[in-house]
Amino acid sequence: MSRTVVETTFLDLNLTDFGSGDMSDEMYEELCNSALSEDFKKIFLPTIYGVIFVLGIVGNGLVILVMGYQKKSRTMTDKYRLHLSIADLLFVLTLPFWAVDAASSWHFGGFLCVGVHMIYTVNLYSSVLILAFISLDRYLAVVHATNSQAPRKLLAEKVIYLCVWLPAALLTVPDLVFAKVHDVGSRITCQRTYPADTHQIWAAVFYFQHILVGFLLPGLIILTCYCIIICKLSQGSKVHQKRKALKTTIILILCFFGCWLPYCVGIFVHTLDTLEVISISCTMIQSLEKWIFVTEALAFFHCCLNPILYAFLGVKFKKSARNAFSSSRGSSRKMLPKKRGVISSVSTESESSSFHSS
């Protein structure tokens, strides 16, 4: 996701993007520009961003720390967790800038305006795409347990850079081109500024880009892989032993779509209205602004859930964390390879059934 969606919704919402019929832009903006009070924005956004920042720093920082201690015994799934935590950590590091911007004004200059936009974009896209790679890895480990080692290693060590980090980096080019600082009188803003005559087209393109790359594509991969995994785990014997894995799989699906679907629905409706495909009333515009305002905070909260869903629920991670904090660095490294041997003695399917032990 790019900062474009944020700046044209609740932080710097420009309601002249909406269809205004026969009414002038100025009149329409005057009538519909008070959907949310400035005081509410100045309190809500910094508070939510602050909570996400603290939880994200603690959770993702702990994952990175523990993964650093178990470098020699790191599995392919651990590598995904490390990528995911790095992406989420870099993302939450941009939130204090936006919190200050929401509370008062942009005080950090043009260079940081572009830089924070780019960091924000690359890590939002990469974190969602990494979740899709994790689901692919789980699919291979569970459904193709006997011959999945080679493709899983290829995905985790090489393809992830080509299909996650490279596209995410390329998607920051619009930030480099369009992100600018503007003095609007009462405050200084940092946002993307498109050419006036093609503003709506540019905005719609980036909205659809976010929906496609930041939600639909990874969401389809996640849903397909985990549904196949559920079917696989539901078959055969030892159903009771696999019940926990089934519950965990369902939780992963519900958390992803529960966090991102409401927000993407909001920006999809906003995009249709921007292109004048649909026409909505002033009341609906205000309701849509409130909807996007709240659901984006919910979507951002997913970066705090990732360490819990993909690391903290795992028995192996909890043991590694205890070793990292209760033993010296040297003794921890001696113990971890031994634990790896125990884990690798279990069959691939059993290892993958736990979802958090590989």
C-alpha cells in the first residue's frame, strides 16, 4: 500500500475528488469537508499510531533478536519470519512521522518526506507479499511433504528477493516522483501531488494498484494455499492431533482478511466515486471517510499481530526466546543446533501440521 491512500482519506482528504454533479468544487467541499473534526483526527491518529508503534517495535524487535541468536539453526520458515519482522519493523518506524504530521504539521523537510513515503510503501507491500510466501511454504511442506525441500529452499533464499523486495522497491518510484512538501497556510503537508489535469486518473491507478498488489493477489494465494492445507489436514488419521493446526490455519486466514478487507472495500468504493463510476451523496461521503479512517488503523494493526501469529505461537520460538534471554550468547548457540536435530527427526508433515515448529 502506498501513502496515497492515507493522504487522500483521513489525513489530507480532498473531497473535491468525489463527483460533485452540477455543484462547484468549492461549494461541494464546503458542504462535505467536515465529516471528521480536526480535534478527533489530532487525537485518534497519534494515539493509534503510538500504540501500533510500541507493539510493533516490541514484537518484531523480539523476533529479530531471537532469530539472530539462532542463526545456525534457522529453518526456511524462520527466514520468512525474519523477512516479515524486518518489513513490519521498518513500517512502524515511519508511524511517528505520520503521528506528528496528524497532530500538528509536517516538520521534517522535503528529503524526509520522500524518504518516509518510500520506506512506508516498500515495507507495506513487502509484508503482505511475504505472508503469501509463507502460505506457499506451508502448502509445499504439508501437501508435498516428500519432495518439497528443494522448491522451499529456492523460494526462501532466492525467489523472495525477486518476487517480494524487488516489486516492493519498484512501487516506491511514484513516491520519489510525486511526494512533496506543501505549505497550505495553516499547516505544512507531505503528500503525493499529481498533475492537475490528470489527478483523478493517477489517484485511481494507485488505488487499484494497492487493492491488486496489496490485497487481492496475496489474499488469493493465502486463501487458496490454506484451504488446500485444511483439506489435507482434515484427511486421514490423527485428526485430534491436527485440530490445533486446523484452528491456527483458520485464525491466520481470518486475521488477514479481517484486518485488510474492510479497508480495501472502503478505498474501492472511494475509487469508483473518484472515477465517477458511481455517484454518492454528501452523507455517504462522510460515512465513507469515517469508514476508511477507522479501518486503515485496523489494517495497520496487522503488523502487530504478525509476530504473534507467525512466531510467538510456536513452541520452538518460545524455547529459543528463553535460551536467548536466560543463557549467554555462546551457550545459546551450542544449545540451538541440538534442538534443531530433535525437530528434524519429526516427519515433514507432522512438522508442518503444527505450523509454527518448522
